[in-house]
Amino acid sequence: MVAVWRDSSDGLHMDRALALARQGCGQTSPNPMVGAVVVSAAGKVVGSGFHARAGAAHAEVCALDEAGALARGATLYCTLEPCAHEGRTGPCAPRIVDAGVRRVVVAVGDPNPRVDGAGIAWLRTRGIQVDVGVRRAEAARLNEVFLTWASRGRPFVTMKIATSLDKRIASRPGVRTPITGAAAAAAVHDTRAEVDAVGVGSATLLIDDPRLTARGTPRRLPLTRVVFDRRLRTPPTARIFRTLGDGPVIVMANAASLRAKQAAADRLRAAGATLEALETGAMPEIMQRLGTLEITSLLLEGGAVLHRAAWAAGVVDRVQRYIAPTCLGSQGVRWLEDELSMARLADASIRQLGVDLLMEGYVQRSD
């Protein structure tokens, strides 16, 4: 759909709505980040708002409440298509009509099957002019997590890796090898603070025994830790179970392993783990299961086996590669060199974090 610009100020007002939406970053899951601005017929901003958390008032309602009677005949700018269905809160579209809004400008549609154009159609059938596509790309990037989850039924997946200059992730197989410095570690914790869940493979859990918390960065929502462990090797003594106050621990295991190792499964449950039984243990099945659990974003921290499976399954959306100024030598463990040799990343960037570099970009897809 081609963006319709009725007014030269449309972009400026949508920019304001996008800035408001960003205030909900890391707080709204499984809902999207949404901002809204009400502009009177005279061109004055008379109301604004953003969606603060799931279950709280929607951005459109907040903006209309602030505008009050001044919303009559006004234009409402929304970063995402208004809903016309009953969810955790009431639908927004009827409130827009009741407020007397003349025109609605939407940045991007909502692919949620319960919305998916229905909100726009509902408003148009009631005589409201609706224009779609102003700042579409910016709004889609802002809500890349929600749009992926709503359209694909799985989390938006970021694959994070730390390597040496010679593309090694460890000095030897099975040896815990710290690679990056303090600034890079702080950046990882910042990323953890923005996602719903952090995931590791069972081998990484056994070798590194990580806590997988978002230290130093406040979170309103718990951080779910996911262990990919088809053979049920996770020990109940792992440090991850000492931090259940930071968020739940989910162990993804094959149903056959759970049946064969009932005692081990019982010990993990006693330690506080939630066990998810998988029929195949294949990556697409795992991702769809996480999607049904309303995990909308996942940071995959390793190891190489988990990264390789996710990459081969085509579920990786973004890559974050930290590079340290060191070499680990020919005995070191390589990271996906062959698999990624032909990969091209969109919107790629490089920035320095102390002595390390962070390279990140989005995986290009044809679908």
C-alpha cells in the first residue's frame, strides 16, 4: 500500500507519535509499542499518549482522553493500526468515532489475525478518513518484535555471539573462555533488558553455568531463561535456578527424554524449572511453542550447536557479533564460518565498545 500524505506536517506528527511509542520499550510485551498524537483542525497538538504495558490503556485512548472535547474534528496519528476487537482492554476504534475524530493517520497495519485491516475498515465504514503508510518503515522497525510474533507465530530472534579476531568462540572444546570486556558485557545486559527471553543450549549451560540475568538494567517484566536441552542434561544445581526471582526457567526437552528420565525431570521441577515436552525437538517446533507462550523476542546466546540449528532453520532475524582484539589459535572452537560465509545483513552497523567491536545487522529474507 502506497503511503498517503495529505499534509506536509504528517511526518512531523508521526515522528512525535513514534517517539512516544519508544517510551514503552521493554515494557509492553506481548503487546506492541504504540504512540498516538491528536492534532486539532487548527494544527495544534491537543493530546498525546503511549501504551505503557499490557493491560494498560492503549495509546489512542490516552491521547483522546487528554484532548477531551478538542478531539472533535481533529486528526489522530497512530503508529499502529487501531484495534476494533475486545482484548485485555476495550477496542480503540469506537472511542475514536465517539470522540468525533475526522481523520486517522496510521503508520503501519497490525498483522494480528484479530486486527489485520479490520480496525481501518471499521473506521472507514463510519465515515472517518484513514490514511496509511506515513513513516511505515520506521514504525515497522520500532515494532519488529511484535510484527514478527503476530505474523509468524514465533519470537523475533537475535543471535548473539562473541568471537576472537580469528573467529573462535573458545580456546578449546568444553572450556569456558571469557572473550570480551566490560563494555561489551554491559551492552549484552542492555539487550537482555529489552527482550522477553534469553536462550542457551545445554552444552553452554554445563560449561559456563550462566545466570542469564539483566544485571544493572531495570526491568518491569521478568526475564525468561530458556534452556534448549533435548536430552535433559540440565543439572538442578545450575546457577540459573538461584535467580528465579529474576524470571522463570523453561527447559525445552524431547517428550521421549522426559519419559525416559522421569527422576531427572522431577528434580528439575523441584528446582523450579518449567518443562516443555517437544515431539521432534526441531527448531521450528521450539519457536512456535515459545510463541504460544507469548515470548515475543528471544536472545540466543549460544553455543555453536544452538546457533547452527537456528540459522539452518531460518529463524534468526538479527545477528549481534562481538569481536575482541585477541586470537585464540588453531585449537580454538570456530563459530559458523561456513554457514555464514554467504550471508548478507541489512542495515548493518559497527560500533566500538571499549576495546571490542559490535557488528550487528538484520538477516535478509525473500519471503
